Amino acid sequence: MNEQKKPTGLKISQLARLADVPAPTIKHYLKEGLLPRPLKTGRTMSYYDVECVERIRLIKRLQTERFFPLTVIKRII
């Protein structure tokens, strides 16, 4: 039997739901260097570390409670 091991982590849709943000926000944070790169398993499939949920929540808190721009948040985290 040749079983392939399923990658651990969250798909972008799962991460978006758990972090309560839309998927384009996650992609934007990636582009800005605020999140670690996901594990790519295919052209359109990536798996994000579960810790990204808390990181996104922290980014959103810093934006809404402290009014920090993403450039400042990037230096903080």
C-alpha cells in the first residue's frame, strides 16, 4: 500500500473562518510579510500553520484597538 500522508495545517478557507477574516485579507498579509509562507502542496493548494490564527487575530486587534498601520505591526511582530 502506498498511502500519502496528508499535510498538517489549515487550508486558506479554514484559516479565514477561524481567524474571522476574508481569504483576500490573508493573501494581503502574506504579501506584506506578516504571515509565514504556507506549505504549498500543489499549484492551488497550501496549508497554513495553526499558529497563524492567533497571529491574524493579533494583527486585527492592533489595527482596531491601537490603530497601527501594517508597517508598524510588521515591526512589532
